[in-house]
Amino acid sequence: APEGTPVKAFDLSRVAFIGISEGAGIHGVLAHPGRLATAYTHLAGGDKAPRLRVGQYLDAGEVVGQVGQPGVAGAPHLHFMVSRGWLIDPLTLLPAASRPPK
């Protein structure tokens, strides 16, 4: 995604972590119902940095931050992860009709 593209919360969530991680740059983790967590890495910094607080609640689709290039990133992109104590394929969370063909 181009630098500055809004990054939105996957679902209703609570901010579990927002900060800087070595190599990942600006990084946020959201906790969702059902022990689900989503991580958003390489978010934009400076005046485009996320304005989130740990414990803050977000609705589905609410802006988490913007795509950036901090940390060890060769080009602007978003690293998105989903876990339930282990990493899971985010496509499995979409309704079957919304999944891309295999």
C-alpha cells in the first residue's frame, strides 16, 4: 500500500500495545474478543504517528495509523499478523463468500 494509506482496525478491539520495536518501527497490537489479537507493524511516524493509548477501545474500521516505512523496511508497507496464542491465516476469519479463490 502507498505510504500514508490509512490502516484500520480489523474488528472491535482494545489497544494492548503501541510503541517502537527494533526492526519493526512503530508497532501496534490490538486485543479482540475471543482471545484474538492483531498486530500492525511499520506504521508511519512523525506527524502521521498513531495517536493511540494502551487501553483505548476502537471500533471495527477505526483508523489505527498510516502505512509507513520505519524500522527495517525497504519500502512503505504494512505487516499485519493475526493470532490466538499462535499465528493464524487472517483469510480464515472472512466469510467463505469473501475469500479469494485458491
